[in-house]
Amino acid sequence: MALITLRQLLDHGAENGYAVPAFNINNMEQGLAILSAASAVDSPVIIQASRGARSYAGDIMLNYMVKALSEMQPDIPICMHQDHGNNEATCLSAIRHGFTSVMMDGSLM
């Protein structure tokens, strides 16, 4: 399954009475563990990256890592989420790098 938006994921959860877990990711091993667990319980998942994770792993690496995970587990719906964007530039950059959801943290202003 292709990456989906957070709205699609949360709407389906609300309609069917389930919560959706969200996990921050920094590297391949974390991604593999998250998808292994999601597959074991047949759950969609939100894979999110903080500004720190984006700085550590890089946007291009995170984008390809999450796309690879979605290809490896095509039956698991995945949302790639920017967690706590600190400004408009951070959020726009996330969108340009394949994130299917962004969160702007206004409390940082």
C-alpha cells in the first residue's frame, strides 16, 4: 500500500473504533521493528520524524527508508509524519521530502 495521509488513517480509525500508534524513527532498525510489530497485530502505523531525527538521518534517507518499509510491508497502511515542526519552512521541507502529514507546533512561537 502506498503511504497515506494522517487524515485518511485517523478517519478510518474513528470509523472502526481503533487508535493508531505513532513512533519516532531515526534509523532502519527502528523502522523494521515498528513494521514487524504492526504486521504482527495487523495495525496501521504513523512513522514520525522530529526535527532532530531529520537532522540526524537526513530527509532523503528518511523518505527512502519509509518508502522501502511500505514496499516491504505493502499490507500495512503507513503515514509519514513531521512531528512538532517549529516553523513554516520546516513543514514545507517535510512536504517536499515525501511526508504525508505535518504538525506545526505553534507553542514554540
